[in-house]
Amino acid sequence: MAAAADEASRPFAGLSDVSISEDIPVEGDISVPVGPSTRRRNDDEFSTLDEPVRETILRDLRAVGKKFIHVLYPKRSSALLRDWDLWGPLLLCVTLALLLQGGAADSDYQGGPQFAEVFVIVWFGSIIITLNSKLLGGTISFFQSLCVLGYCIMPLTAAMAVCRIVLVAGSGTVSFAVRLVVVTASFGWSTFASTAFLADSQPANRKALVVYPVFLFYFVIGWMVLTFSPSQ
Amino acid sequence: MASPDDLQFQEFEEAAELLSADPGASTLSTSASNTITTAAAGGGGGEEVKLDLSEDEEGQEESSELLGGQKPAGGFWTFEYYQSFFNVDTEQVLDRVKGSVMPLPGRNFIKHHLRSSPDLYGPFWICVTLVFSVVISGNLSTFLSEMGNPSYHYRPQFHRVTIAAVVIFMYAWLVPIGLWGFLTWRQGAERQVGGYSFLETVCVYGYSLFIYIPTSVLWIIPFEWLRWTLILFAMVISGSVLVLTFWPAVRDDTKVMSVATVVTIVVLHTLLAIGCKMYFFQIAVHVPTTAPTSPPLHITVATTPH
């Protein structure tokens, strides 16, 4: 028993003898050289307080623009997911809500969605879909999902702008057919773009459960866009 | 294999002492036993034993919950508590939807399809879909019925979404609360009445509303006889899902109470269906005058009161 205990304790025997402080030197210099200029040694990290305001705004605008292009040509990339921002979704939501105003003004209570209703539907809809995907076991983070869902409203906002232009020309059957085609195409594009980004974060046997609410969300927004009727 | 009830860990120190006293004792799992026996034999691994045991204890707790089937993990303030209500796969949801559309006598929806793992995904998204399908179909049917009317101006009637959402969500969530409370009270009073958990009741009600989604889409077709046939068909199907589920639970109660319960369930369900039809799918009646010189007289019946 003593021999067995002795053998068992031997793997740990060496640990008590190691004294780290003398054998392995832990000195050194861990500061990263910032550049040839020695005056910058006090400012080790990049400070955005010193840059001109235009530079700050342009950087955010460039990030938003890059994501718009990602939505235009959706491919499974992690760039949109990594650097999420909510400026784009806010811009798109406000634009869509503004474009949906001014319709059927003679009887407001029977008209289209109010400005606040559009906001509520877009933001609460996105939050509920994000919660749904997280509850089903998705690995995407909360704000990344909000970012993706918000950016993918862009085709529908573009369709709304096109619809308003078509409605200026006339509101007969031909214009309705054109609007129907445009809205259907952009609804398909939105759903396809958002599932291209969101699909990978779900377990395989629950993908349909996550995609269906996204489909319903863009369907409702497409319905709001299509049924916009101008005041006469 | 020891059942989960036998493996009760009260104190980590006690178990560690027991294991160190007898290193050859059988432990929970093979991977854990190696670390436990080596650590216990080594003597200096008290911390390691604690960590391994706590991991196993959580594992044992999880498996007992899966076997028990009803206890969710964590407190109600944790995310995992709510995640346990969404523990369904696509196949399961589709199977439950199929079961709600085809009720067979003798097949209790809760016992046959839910099998002690109710979910909230189905009820919630079926309610949301029903809200939008009723509003959109109602809007389309109004548009189609008024298409020949030159003075009709199309309205999206978006305010109906709010009304439909309030009505349908209140039905799908408040009625199960009332029914569950009533059944639990009877179960406590009578001791023979079988009860269902709150989630199972909500689940049955949610899935039973599924048949109304295709029905509301088919209501766009503007034939009144077709609409009444469809609504009767849908009411029979979803009503029988509910009755087949709740009849075995109240069967053992007194005759009066059981019949009253089932009748109340059916009546509330009927009220919802007919109420939705009356409000969202109104028929406008136009009475044009025969004289061409006078302007046509349009009387619209049963328009929205506000």
C-alpha cells in the first residue's frame, strides 16, 4: 500500500521541487513599438479624440455603406456579423416609415400604418425574432441578429421608393401589377439575404423553425409596402 | 445501472472522504472515476474531486429532469428556464401541427403528441400567423367584394392588426389560464380528476388554432355558403381536438361539472371563430337605384362601428 501510494504520488513529486523564479527569467519588455516617432510613446493606443470630426463620421458611413453592399450581394460572410452596428437599420426604418406616410389621409383610422406602428413592427419584430432564434439554441448574438434583420429591410425600402414613384404615374391595374412584381421580388431578396447570414448560426434540425418567423416578418413589411394607397 | 434517485450527493467532502477511504468503489461514470480515483489516491487533489463531482451532479440533475420531463432548468430569471420551453425540432412541430389538424378519437393530443415536452414555439407563432392571416384575408375579401363599386377607395385597415392581436392572444393565453386553474381546483377538490400542467394547456390551445389559418385564407372566396361550411368544418376539427384532450381529464368529475366544462370550452371556441368572421369579413351590400339619372345609392351594411 505504501509502495503503491509512493508510486502514485511520484508523478507529482517533481512539481514541488520546481522553483520558477530562478530558473526561468520573466523579465522583458512587453511594450509594442508604435513607430519611429518617439513623441508618441505617451499615446500607446490609437485615440479617436484627436482626429477630425469628418473622419469619424466618414468611418461610420463607410461601415454602413459596406454593409449595404453586403446585402446587395449576399454571400455567407462573417464581416457583417462581426462589426455590427444599428445605424443602418435605424436609417432604413425611418426612411420606410416616412415613405409609408401620406397615404389615405382622409380617414386616418382606416388607413395604413402610422409612423409609430411601423417602428414598433420593425423593431419589436426584430427583437422577437432574435429572441426566438436564441431560445431555439442559436449561436448568434443579440445585436448581430438585430443588425442583420435591420439591414435586410433595404430591398423592401427600395421597393417602397419604387412603388411611390409608380403611384405618381397612376394607380390602376398596370401599376398594381408592377408594384406586385417589385414587392414580391424584394421580399424574396430580403428573406434570402437574411437567411444567408443567419442560417449558419442555427442547429441543423431547427433551421426551418428560425427561418419561418423571418419569412413572416418580411411578408408583413411587404404587405405594408404593397397596400400603400395614396390619398386622392 | 443505478437510478438517478440513488445518486444523491449531499456533501462534496463526505464523498471525497468515502472515495479516498475506498478507492475501488464504483463511481458515476468512467471518465470521472479515473480522475476521482487518481486524485483521491494522490491525496492532494481535493479541489479536483470537488470540480468533477459538481459537474457530475449537474449532469445527474439534467438527466433526472429529462426523465421527469417537466422540470425546467434554473430559476425563472435565467435564460435557460425559457430555453427549455423552446426545446423542439422542426419535425416535432410539424408532427404536432398534423396532430391538431387530424384529431382521431382516442388520441389525446397531450398524451400522444406532446408527450411531456410542451413547447411555446408553436402556440406563439401560430397566434402571430393567425393574427396576420385574419387581417390580411379580411382586407383582401373586403377589397374583392367592393371591387365593382366606383366610390370605394381601398383602405389597408391596419388598425385591425391591433384588435386581432389583442383578441387572439387573450383567447390563446387567458382561456388556458382559466381552464388550468379550474382543473387544478377540481383536482384538489375531487382527487380523481386528472390535471394537465399549465404549459400543456397553453400548448393544446395554441396548436388547436392552427386550422383557422388556412380557413381564414380560404375565406377570401366570396361565397357565403362556402364560408359557413369552412367555419363549421374548422370549428368541428379544432373543437374536437380540445374536447378529446380535456374529456379524459374531467370525465371522472361529477356529471354536471364535466359536461359544463366541455360545453364552456366549445362555446368559447365557437365565439372566437364566429366573432372573427363577423368582424373581419364583413359583407357590404349595395342597393343601386334603377333610374339612371339619379345618383346611385350605396348602403353599406355592417361596417366598422367607429
